[in-house]
Amino acid sequence: QTADKIIERIDNLLETSTEKTAEELKEELAQSKLQISKLEKDKLQLENEKESLKKQLDEANKLTECREQMATYYYNAEIDALNEMIKAFIQKNNALGNALTGRENLIQKIAVILKSTEKSLEPEIEEEKLATE
């Protein structure tokens, strides 16, 4: 676009400058070509910078994706560890419940045995009471 303006300017100069010498026109043309060359060089540099920035952006996106995957992995690993802890707690709780139930059953059996022993000893206890009175 800028190069087109420079070329247009050269055309206008050629049309309007009948007084200028061929040397002056050649000098202006050379200056214009230098400007065009500099602009093309700047354009190439900007394209290179754009490509470099695009590569940096792609790399940053890859790093972000990798971080997200790692975070997901560790999050899932923590959830798995917590689930294992919960399972272990439930198993321990069930074992304690079973042990408690077993003790309660044993206590009930002992209570039944004690009652039956007490009933079977009642006549002897009565005899001793009578004997001591």
C-alpha cells in the first residue's frame, strides 16, 4: 500500500516536473526504490516476528494444556486416594460393628447362662438362707 503511494508520487513527479533534469528524477527514483526496499524489509521482519509470536503462543497453549492434564491427573489421583481411604474406613467400621455384635451376642449368651445357673442354684440359696436363719 505504501509502495503504491510512492509509485504514484513518482508518476506525479514525472508528470509535473518538466523543469527537473533526468539526473534529479533518477535520484528521486533511487530514493523511492530505497524506501520500497526498506518497507519490504520491515514487512518481512514483521512477518518473522508474527511467526515467532505464533510459535510462542502455540508453545504456551501446549504448556497450558499439559498443566491442565497434570492438574486433572493429580485431582483424579487425590479422589482415588480419598475413595480408598473411605473404603478402608468402611471396612474397619464394618469389622468393628461385627466385633461389637459378636460381643453383644456373647454377653447375651453369658446372661442366659447366668440366669439358668441362678435358677438352678435357687434351691441351694434358699437352703442356705434357711440354715443361716
